[in-house]
Amino acid sequence: MHPGEPCSRALLRVLREQASVLADALRACGVETDRQAAVHRARVAGKKLRALLGYCAVPPKDLMQRVSAIGRALSEARDRHVVHRTLLSLDQPVGLSAQALAEAYLALEACLPDLEADADLLVDAVGGVCTSDDPQRLLAVVKKSYKVARKRLAAARQGDAVAVHAWRKAVKRLGYQLQFVEPACGEALCGLREDVQAVGSLLGRHRDLLLAGHRQLGVPSFDEAVLLGEQLFSEAPGTWHDRLVPLLERWLEEAA
């Protein structure tokens, strides 16, 4: 969001941008030289789309479900690539992981035409979503995302893989939502957004190591993520909301 830009105009613009990135990345997935990077770009664009569709006045469930379906179709290739890359970084044998990666891409190539068609439909569909220029709407969405991330931290503390993955998704969603409003708020919001995304990065490293079968190596990054998360999510959602408002003061004044 640019300084002084209406919420609705900014949201529609960024939704179109991310939908186009998703469609272009899917088309590049069939090219062997850059398909791994293309899968990553497509997954990131899809996650940003889901996070920002939550800002809509009436979140479009059908579009969210379509984006989620594309993400699920990409997940196997992405996970196999993570395992292969992680094993390489640890100087571990990669023969089986290379074979699994090749098989995952063969399966993905078979469904790419349908995924590309769905992504092209998304590019057109996001232009018709119902948006709002009420900044309080965006504040309420961010508060809810914070509340969800805080609750999932409590569930993830014991290290259960499913609970940790759910927490990671909630943290990334909050980070993308803060990233959207940050340019309109100046540097005041930058530190908070960076800390939220730092937790997401630590949890991502933890997940990479678990996927590659190195559970012990994944513990330090998880412990560090919990430590930072406990600092970030220590406040009740209402208190955190009240502290967030001054960080958004510049944008709120311009929106008013």
C-alpha cells in the first residue's frame, strides 16, 4: 500500500499483482532450468493472496479455496525440493531424494495445464472482490491474525509437528498482512514486521530439517522461534491492538 492510497484501491492492485505472479510462476514450472524457483514463487504468491483476501469486506471463500487447491498441488514438489536441498547442505546422500524430486515434478507437470487455467481465472476474479476503505476493517483483520498466531503458539510449545506447522502458517499470514500496510506507515511498523517474519523463517528452517529426517538439528531453530514468539505474542489481543494503533498513526490519519 502506497502512502495516501485508499485501502480498496491498494488491495485490488496488490491482489492482481500477486495473482499475476502466481499465474506466471505456474507457467514457468514446466521449464526445467528454473522450475524449482518457479514453484517457490507460486507458493509464496498463493500464501500472500490468501492472507490479503482476508482483508476483503467479505472474504471470498471460493477464491481462497481455489488458491489453497493450487498450493496443495505444488506442495509435494516443494517438499521434495526442500529435502533434496537440505541433504545437499548437510553433505548427506541424495540419490533417493533426487529420484523422489524427479517423480514429484513428473506428477506436477501432468496437472500444470489445469493449475494454469485456475490461476488465469484468479487474475480475472480478484478484480471483482468486495473491498472496503475503512481502516478499522484492516486493523480488525490484523488483530484476529495476531490472536490466531498467539493461540497456535500455545499449542505448538511441545513441538508437535502438526501444531508447529499450524503456528508457522499463522505467523506467515500475519507477516504478509503487516507487510501490506507497512509502506503506508513509514518505519514505525518495520521492526514489528521483521520480528514476525523472523519467527516464520526460524520455523521454516525447523520444518526443512524435519522433512529431511534430521529432527535433532531442527530443535535449536524451534527453541529460538518459541523464545522470540513468546516475546512477540505475550500481550492479549486487545492490548496488542492498542499498541499497534500508534504504529499505524500516519496511515490512519491519511485514510481519515
